[in-house]
Amino acid sequence: MITKTLEVTGRWEELVSRPEFHGCQVRITIVDQAPTAVETDEWLESLGRMASNGVRITRPADDSRASIYEGTE
């Protein structure tokens, strides 16, 4: 059996979709470090701002069985 080694660098999202790697055995080495607490806090703050600007629910949804299946008889 001939083994071919190929070193490729890139982001996981980009590499996993490449068709030439489908069916291949791979070895993964993580190069980047996890995000720092400051980056995580900024992300959480931005998520909070986005949620606070979102759609307000003025009345709850009617998810009763009768409303879901209304008109299917």
C-alpha cells in the first residue's frame, strides 16, 4: 500500500467541503487557540444587542392541536 502525505492549512469550514478529501484518512492539528475571554464577551454583548433589537411577541402563538389541524378534516 502506498501512503501519500499531503499537508494542507486552512479553516475547517473550508477544508471539510473540498471534494478531493472525501474518503481519505486525515490527521487534524489545531493551530489556532480558542478565543480569548475578551472576544467571547464582545460576541455575547453583540448577541444581546441583536436580541434586544429583535421582534417583540405581543401575544403568544396558538399552538393548540385544534389550530394546527384546522381545516384538514
